[in-house]
Amino acid sequence: MVNKEKLFQEIFQANSKKIYHLCYGYTGDSDTANDLMQETFLKVWQNLDKFRNQAMISTWIYRIAVNTCLSHLRVEKRQAKDELTENIIESKAEEFSEKNEQIALLYRCISKLEENERIIITLVLDEVPYPEIAEISGISEGNLRVKIHRIKHKLTELYNRYERI
Amino acid sequence: MKEFDVLQNIWQDQQDPKLDQDEILKRVKRYRNRLANKLLIEVLFMSFAIAVLSYAWYMIPFRMWTTHLSLLIFMACCLFVLFAQLSDYRRLHAEEDFLQKPELYIQYLKNFKQERHKLNTQKYLVYTLLLGLGLLLFFVEIFFVSSIWLTIIGLSLSVGWILICYFWLMRLYIRKEEHYLNEMIEQLERLSKQFSE
């Protein structure tokens, strides 16, 4: 059990930031992203024994996160307060700065994309290698490259349009 | 006019979220304990029902074969519910299919939906019929040892409750569960289509 906890902590440390970005990019909402990230890591914990000796653990975790995000229903009520509202992310007053504004705008633009595009672009922005993104999304690398090119263009256009407003 | 590289820099510049891994580990443990407790309560509840039935069967000198048969049917029903709940519960929470690719996960959900539908309709019908048969058989002896009115009231209340469960509560439950599963499948299929376009 101690080893499992240690392994889980290592995995959490190595992947939580990107998983949070993925969930945030998908939902456009930090609280929901927090819930989804927690759900993802609960599933990671539950299935850790089955994946102990695999090489690409990050791909596996991304896939869990993607399925968790995709399965997240808007109609689904948030679980009881004591379950999910204790934010894993320490909340603190957001400093007002140009940088924060730009980040908020970027998330807002990502939320305007289609669901699959949100997932792909957050992985691209987090510099996940293309073969891994292809593996996670279940499409060929060639197809993925075309998609990424299109999404990058779409996101850039959205950002520039919103920035002018 | 910003290029994508600039957006990537903005993204990279965002502050790292401060993540409390001890808290998530605590939650994992809480979640695991809650699952274990839920499982335990279900098992205890059904075991208790079986124990009560066995005790009544052993202690009360029933005279008619119909009563013995009815008790046997009740116990079989309890065991069926116990195993059905346990197997679905364990399957739902094993969630191995989260490890699979999206299309496999959709197939898993479709199969799961089919099996749940079969359990909630066909199997539940058999369960209800058996329970009704058990009650009828049980009330044969009640009829001979007590008044006709007591038999009628007891039988009416029991059958009434079974009918409410079958025609109202169970249908509500099925509708809710299928709505949830359908929405999940629909959303995943839409996304799968988007990925393959």
C-alpha cells in the first residue's frame, strides 16, 4: 500500500498540471475542471495495479481524463458538497494583470472550439508529442496533423477577434 | 495580430496550479472506504433478510408445503438480488474500460446499457412474478390459520406494493438510468464522429 501511495504521488506530481489544463480547456470552468481532475485521479488510483509496469503511463492517464471529460454531462449534478468542492487547487485572489487577462481570454477562446478540438489543442499547447495525442484520441497521426493545423488556425483567429473587442 | 506561437507562450506562462496531492490521496481513501461501506451495507442487508427468512423457516412450524415453497422462492429472490447488485456494482466501479480507446468505451457503454435493460425488464419481471407467486403461496397458510380479512388485507397490501414498484417506481428508475446512459453514448458518439472527420 505504501508503494502504491508513493507511485500514485509520483504520477500525480508528474501529470496533474497537464490533466488540469486539459480539463480546464475542455470545460472552461476551473471548478468543474477541478472535479474532473479529481475524478480522473480516482480512476487512476483504482486502476493503478493494472498499469504498474506499462511504459506510457501518461497516455493512459490522458485517456482516462479524456473519457472522464467526454462522459461529463452538463445535466449531471455536482456531487455532494463535501465530496468535490474542496478544491485541490488552492484558491487565491487572482492578481489582475495583463498576463492573467490573456490567459483567461485564451481559455475563453478554447471553450468556443468543438469538444474534440479543445482536447487536442490543450494537449498541443502543453507540448504533448503528436504520436501520443494520436494514441489518446484514437486517430492516425497524419489525420491528426491536418486537424491540428486547422485548430491552430481557428484558435488564432478567435483569439485575435476577441482581443480586438 | 498574434500568431499561434504567441498563444503557446501565453499558455506556457500561466501560473502552475497549486495542487495538494495529500488532499487527493485522502479523497481516494475516503472514496475507497465509501465504496467498501456501501458494498458491506448491501451485503449485510440482504444477508439479514436471508437470515430472518431462515430463522422464521426453522422456528415456525409451518404446516403446509406451499409455505415452504414460498420461503424457498423468497430466499432465491434475495440471493438473486444480492448477486445481481454485487456483480453490477463491482463492474461499474472496476471501470477498466476507461483504459480503452473512445470507440471501445462507447461499445462498452452500449453493452452495459443492454445488460442493464435486460436486468431491469426481463429479469425484474421474473423476479416480480416469483415474488408474487411466493406471496400467494405464503398466504395460503395464513388463510387457514387466520381470518379471511387478515389474509385479504395482507395479500392486497403486499401485491399492491409489488405493483407500485413494477409499474411506477421501476419505470421511473429505468427511464432515468436509460436517459443518463443514452446521453452519455450520444455525446461520445458525436465526439467520436468529430475525431474521425
